[in-house]
Amino acid sequence: MSKKKISIVGAVVVALAIIGSACGWWFGYEAPHREALASYENAVSMVNSKNKKLDDSLAKLTELIDSKDETLDPQTKKDASEVAKSAKEERRTVGEQPKKTDELNQKASELSKPLDYTATIAKIDEAATNVENGIKQLKQVTEPSQDFVMARLKEVPGILNMAPVTEDNDPNGNLNKAGGYTSTVYFESQNVDQTTVYGNDLIDKGTDAGGAIETYKTNEDVTKRDTYLGALDGGILSSGSHKVIGTVLIRTSNELTATQQNELTQAIINALTRLE
């Protein structure tokens, strides 16, 4: 064989070796790696898409929880915080992208497992609604107008008549004074025998006729009043039950049974905190 033919054969062998090596590299490493990378990226895209929906709901709830606005029941925000915490723990983390082919395949398999946040997002949205409503309810019973109180009392079963206090008939003389109530509305209960209650009219009869709604400017003022009434509980000067919501003091007659007091108080709370 001539030198020329040997050179040609040699070149062919080298070329075939190069081609074989390239094919080996492509099919043995590059193609599987690209396939693994594509699977990983698809899995990441799926997780990120679902995480975004979860994150959007969480962001709204977190903003409400962190807001300075308080809720009618402080437990509402505490419950919402637990929902948020649980959701964050459930959130699937993508982490750093692996470099090796087998690691990409393994991570893609992990990320591709079924992922459904539907129930979790529903809980988050429900918690957010509860916080929003709680904030609205508290604002509704924070120094509400006399007209609002009277309108809501009309919704309460068993309340027959109402009489708002004015400066001319104020029995305590505290209307609109520092630390005093901004309004008081006395009401008559159908469960109280009015013939046994002393007084010429509903204002004279006072809380004995059924009860009263006292409204104050601040939490400090209403708490001070509630504490004062509490000191009289169980004695001959006790005037009945009393409960604070917002800056409102709900009072019910001592002529009612404990069960009637509780039921009437709750009915009034429901009426005052009902959202339109």
C-alpha cells in the first residue's frame, strides 16, 4: 500500500474515531443531560406556577395579619396566623438547580409529584375574609352613632321600646362629658314585668326595664365604666349584666335570669356586628 493510501486510511480512521467520540458524547451525555434539564425545567415551571397562586393568597392574608387594624375577636388574627404558618410549611421549595444529569432527573421526579394547593388556598382565603370582617365589625362598634345603635336594636327579638338619653333627661349627667358616654339608649324587654319596675318612663326605669347600650369614645373609657359596674356585681346595687364590645357597653336588666341576660346580650352583639 502506498504512503498516500496509508495517509488516506489513517485520516479516515481518525475521522471515524472523532465521529464515534462525538456520537458517544452526544448520546452518552449531552442528549440525556438536555432531556433531564428539560424535565427539570418543566417541573420547576409547574411548581413555580402553583406556588405563585399560593403566594398571592398568602401575601393578602399576611398583610391583613400585620396591619394595625384590630379585629372584634383577637383570636381571629391568631387563627389566621396559624393558617398562614401551615400553608408556608406546605409550600414546595424548588431549591438550587442540580448540575449532574442523574441529580436533575431525581429533582425533576421529586418536583413533578402531584401538587394541589386548592384546599389550602381556600383556607387562606377564608381566614383573610374572617380577618377583614373582624376588622369591619370592630370599627362598626367603635363609637357608633346613636341612630345606628337604635336601628340595630330594632332587629333584636324581645326588645319592645327604646329611649335615647339627652342632656335634659340624662340620669347620670355624663352625656358627652370627659370620660362619659357619647350616647345611651335604654330599652324595654318583653321578659321583664314592667309593672314591677319603678319609674314613670323608660329613662326613669333605667336598665331594670330591660337594659341599655352605652357608647364611649375610647376603650379606656368603656373599660373604666365596665370595671365600675363589675365592682357592684352580686351586691344590692348590682344593675345586671354588662359586656364590652369595641367601645360599646351592653347592659341587661337584673330582673332577667342569667340565661335571658346571656341570650339577650348575644342577640344584641349579633345585631350590632352584622355586616351589610
